[in-house]
Amino acid sequence: MNSILSKIADKSATVGVLGLGYVGIPLALRLSQVGYPTIGFDVLEDRIEGLNAGLSPIKHIEHAKIAEMRQAGFVATNDFSRAAECDVLIICVPTPLDKAHIPDLSFVTATMESIAPYLRAGQLLSLESTTWPGTTEEVLLPYVTAAGLEVGKDFYLAYSPEREDPGNIHFSTRTIPKVVGGHTPACLEVGTELYATIIDQVVAVSSTRAAEMVKLLENIHRSVNIGLVNELKIVTQKMGLDIFEIVDAAATKPFGFTPYYPGPGIGGHCIPIDPFYLTWKAKEYGVHTRFIELAGEINQAMPDYVVGKTVEALNKQGKALKGATVLALGIAYKRDVDDMRESPSVFVMEKLRDWGAEVAYSDPNVPVFPPMREHSFELTSVELSPEVIAGFDAVLLLTDHTDFDYDLIRDNARLLIDTRGKYRDGGDNIWKA
Amino acid sequence: MNSILSKIADKSATVGVLGLGYVGIPLALRLSQVGYPTIGFDVLEDRIEGLNAGLSPIKHIEHAKIAEMRQAGFVATNDFSRAAECDVLIICVPTPLDKAHIPDLSFVTATMESIAPYLRAGQLLSLESTTWPGTTEEVLLPYVTAAGLEVGKDFYLAYSPEREDPGNIHFSTRTIPKVVGGHTPACLEVGTELYATIIDQVVAVSSTRAAEMVKLLENIHRSVNIGLVNELKIVTQKMGLDIFEIVDAAATKPFGFTPYYPGPGIGGHCIPIDPFYLTWKAKEYGVHTRFIELAGEINQAMPDYVVGKTVEALNKQGKALKGATVLALGIAYKRDVDDMRESPSVFVMEKLRDWGAEVAYSDPNVPVFPPMREHSFELTSVELSPEVIAGFDAVLLLTDHTDFDYDLIRDNARLLIDTRGKYRDGGDNIWKA
């Protein structure tokens, strides 16, 4: 143990980051910044070439930062045999759900398969991917013991959930406290020491399973609170009340209340997916996660609700949605990012198309509709002008990017469906949905 | 309107506070403090006599404050004809649920019946009781119009939800922002002016119905978040994880997460009751409030869960709950208050008795088990000592008052069921429930 601890202390430990996406890249940047020799692993050729050329694949990370990391010695590779060089291995691969809402750990297991031959004594292996409680023990540990290593004695196994919040200007990788659980006390010690060199505050918990549950709780909390306010949006709209006014007023209570706002659904890699990891695992224990399932049901129904409101609004003008021209504003899943993962805007666009509408979109962060596994649109972002906006039968505000000219939109839209409460004061042409 | 506004401005308006309980007394204190001639109305003889003798009926309000208010001219009465003297009438009566979970507005309507003959031009009437959106319009307004008054012209009608938080040492009546909605713009103006003289920040909303919904949202938010963490307690306990450790660790995330902790159920006049006011009203609009009902179901099942854990823990020692001696620690509904309304501790005690246990309790704030509408125990608070604690087969920590000697309890209890996570580190004699 002293060997790995001293390599961490003097930053001579080589660190391999496995999975170079929204989590792996900021982590590699931070590791490199404090002086660790850092190797990035991925299977995407484009991603590797781009990073090695000093280019950032993520909007909110500047190219200059990648170039700087390259100069400091970082290299991206798809040669997993180089895992043998690493003293520390950190897995940051996606953990999606399959179509039946069952956890898909294939990226984790594929990564373990790739590095298994290169596991050796003295290494620390840490998983950062969000997953069900027990994954580190039940999925990772067997690879380590199969390699003849004794965890806690000559190998260290930890789980430390990523807490990246793309687009958050108040917190960075370094300033977001990091939870760590170890398979044994020695594993916890080594994991804590490693993260303490790159993160201001490390929070040790009693096991990898506890650490896994912490991350799920964080995202379950968000999913349920958003589900609740989405349900209350439906209830209050029926009563002729404006949920945004009500949340704003409730938020003036200085204790006991945290504002959440409704929207056209939930997106991103975390909130729509992670909670169901617990749902799946809970069944093994014979217990149910009813809040998670209710939140999922309500949040997933929101795109239909928005489309229904559009149909209703057009119908009031004697128009059908079929044949109507509709402009979707904002297709990234949240404000000021370019991330399209699970974006509810895309579900809304698909449903509009299914109803027979002619759909266009405008998003300053997404100039061309990207290839997606489940969705396909051959569209490029429309440039907004008074004429363009006025040319559509309906304009739907789905993601409230800062860069939109909201006065221009309000002043020219014939019919504006506001799903974000951006137009609190309303207007004759505005429907709140 | 100028008449009432100038009486508010120079504090010459006589203010009647109807209902002298957890809300009315702090409000009367504050009104009297800024100089309004204040009259308190109630139907309870004892309450009136006590207040007029300068005695506080509430633990967290000192007698001296009542005496001071008396010296400033405050008087309590059950003579509702004195409502005629009042320029401002503020209703602060309870709004419970009946046994079928249907809103019971009988205290509100009884109050309106009592004051109806004395309503007159120039008055402001404000309702502070928590209730369903539409109550002010649908229940109060008819009394006013029946009196021949024109609301917004010669009479002012408002709704302003109370936000009292008994035992909160950080905020007082004055420093908790107050939401106000008026039946007309003139009503809003008069209501806002009145409250602005006693509260630091007044938050105007667009209608009495919006203001009614704000208060419900605040308590629905709490009920659902507590329900969620109670459900997750059950799930994580099955998985062998400690929910308190997990919430503590999640709470280190500096954004997007607010910690709520599980317990033996929910109590007090607000959280178990208010959400169902919306549930009831929503049905009129053909919509459902599924989060509220799920939270209610789970929170109401918590006392049974705690009793079940007690049965399990005793069983492990080969003991039945029948005939066992059990000590309940803390019977007020939350920490450091003496308020017994809807206290989950009482439900736990009843269930223990039903199982055949011999039940005692200790609560520094409740020396004698008070008469309650739905519950009956002839008990006085047990003084805690090593011998007393060790004499019980099981000790249940239900309400974690500051005044308990937690080391004494842990060191002497044979079996300690901790429902509050007070003993984070556990112990051989401790069961977390």
C-alpha cells in the first residue's frame, strides 16, 4: 500500500481514465492539471484523434484546455494494453437503460474485459459510472479476484460517483465534494488519498454500495421533485392557476421549500435513467420504488402533454396540427448546453411529426440535428428573424437557452407555446403548457 | 379605501384576530407590538381567561410576551359582536380533515357565521387558514355579499397563508416573507399595506386562489419529500444500507439536492393534512394528485413499520411484544416543541398497546399525556435514569428532543430502536428503524 500512496503523494502515479466523455474529460483535465501522468482510453476513433489534436468534443470545455493537457503529456488511446502502465484506473463509461428499462452495464463489462489482462498488484481501480448498489462488488470484483489479486492487500477497489454538472458556472470538478466508498478500509484509504489530491472535499462512506446508493438518491430526488411539479402543473392548469407564479411565491419561504419548475419532460444522461437502476435492483430484494415509477410515468408523459396543448391552441384558431408548421426552440436537453441525450424536445418533435406537422427547430448550440440512436431528423437550425418566426403556425419554447432573443420571439410569434415559464406575464399569443 | 389605508398607516386600525392558537397568538403579538389596537377572538373559555391573565398557552411563547401585549391593550374575548369595532379581521382557525380525509371547514364557517352580522363598510377581511384553492371566493365571499357589501369597493377581501414554524429559532413572524392575494386589485392593495406594517417582506400574487395554492404547494413539497425518503429507508434497509449515512453523504452535493430524513411518520397540523385539501379539490376538476396520495400512504404506514421493527428486534431475543415493557422517547410531533397534533409517536404507542405491550413514555416537553380527540393514555412522563431505562425491554427513540441525554439512553437501554438516526454509528443494542 505504501507504494501506491507514495506515488499518489508525489503525483508520479500514472492515471488511466477509461471513457472520455462528459465525465472522463473533465476528470482527465483535473488529473493532468495537478501533475499526474494521464492516459485517456476510449473506443471511438474520432474522439481519440480529436483529443490528441487538442480539440474538445464538448461545447462547455474549451479547445485550449485540451491542448494544454496534451502539452502536459496527456494522450488518448484505444490500446487498452497500456492499462498495465497505470497505477490508477478510473472508469467513466455510460450506464444506460435498455428498451425494457433494465440497466445496461455493457460498457462497464466491456471495459473490464479490455483491461482484465493488464490488472496487476499495486493498482487502484475506481468506478465512477452511476449504477445500482452492489455493482462494484458483484461486477468488478470478480475480474480482480480472477486475476489472482487480493483486494485490500495488493489491489485497491473503490466506487466514487461522478457529480459533473455540465454548464454549471458555479462549480467545477475540483469544487464539487466527492463521495468515495472502498471495498475494504485499505481500499477506502487509497481511494480517498487519490481523490483528495484533485478534489477540495472528499466524503468517505462505509462501503462501495453506500457510495453507489448516494448517487442514485441524488438523482431520484431530482426526478421525483420534477415529477411532482409536473403533476401539479397539470392540476393547477385545470384550475386556471399558473404553476410558475405559485412556485415563485412558494420559493419566498426561507426554509422547508426548494423550488423546482415544470417543463416538457426530463433529459440528460442522469435524471431519466439513474433512478431505474434502483428500481431494478430493489426487485431482487422484493421491494418496490413507487415514487421513482410514478415520477418516471409523469415525466415521460410531458412531451404528450405539450403536444396536446399545441393541438388545443391551434384548434382554437380552427387549425389542425396536421399540415401546420411548427418551430421548436431549443433542442438540447437543458439550458445552455449542446447535449442532446434523452432531450424531451426531440420526443416532442417526433410526436409533432407523427401528428403530421411540418417541424423545424432553432438552437444556437446545435447547428445541425445530430445522428442519434433512437431519433432521426434531417434538419439544421433555423436562423431567427421576425419574418421566420411569423412564418410558423406555432412556436414551441422547449429549452430556454440564454442566447434566444425572447422579445423578438414574443413580438413575432403568431402562437407561442411556453413550456418553461419564460413569459411569466403571458400575452394574447402565449399559451402556457 | 383611503380611510382604511390611513388607519393602517397610522396604526389606528383596530385589528381582530379570530382563533388564538399557534398562528393567531404570534400574529396578535406582532400586531400589538407595532401599535395596532388588537382584539383576540376565540370560543375556548380557558384560552381567553389565560391570555387575559397574561399567560401563554404555548411552550415556545413566553408568558412575559403575553403580559406585555395585555399591557399594550390587547384583550381576548368570545364576544364576536366586538368584530364591529374592528377595521381588520384576520381568521386563523384550524382547518382539519374529517375521518374520510375530506376538508373540514367548520371552524372557518362557524367564524364567518359569528362575525357576519358585524361586517361593515371599510373593513379588510383576511383568511390565513390553510385551505383549498377557491375557499376565499367560494366560502367567504358569499357572507360578504350577503351583508350588502361590495368587495373591492367598500370592503376588502384577502387570503394570506400563515407560515408559522413553531420552534424555529432562525425565523419569526416578522422575518418570514408573507404571501398575499386579493379578491380585487384594491383588496390586494389594502391587504399588502396591512401586512407590510408587520412583516418585512410581503409577496403579492395574482389572486386569492393563487395564494391558497402557494401554501398547499409548500406542504405538499414537504410531504412528498418525506414520503420519498421513508420509502427509500425501507428499500435501503432491505439492502443492508443505512439511509441516514446515504442522505448525509448526498447532502454534500452543493446544488440540486436538499436533505430530508426519514422518521416514524409525519405530524403536526400541516404536513399530514394540508396536501389532501388539494386532492379533494382536484377531483372537482377531474384530475388526480398521485404524489400526494402515495406520500400519504407511505408516511401513514411508518408507525406500523416502526412497530414491526420492534417486534423483529424483540423476537431476535426470543421475546414477544405482548407483555414486553416499552418506553417511547419523545411524544410531541417534532423536536423541541410540546405540540402533540397528529404526532406519529402517539400512533406508535397505540399500536404497541394493541399488540399487548406495556407502554410508558418520556418527554421533557409533555409532562402529562394530554387529552386528545382521537387518542387516550393515562400516563405521565417517566423521569430517565440508568435504572429506569434499563428496566424496559425496549426503548424507542421517536422524537429527538435536544434535552434528552443520548449517552445515558444508549448506555443503559437493553434494546434501543432509533427512528431518527440519532445514533449514526450504531451499537450492539441499537436497531435502526
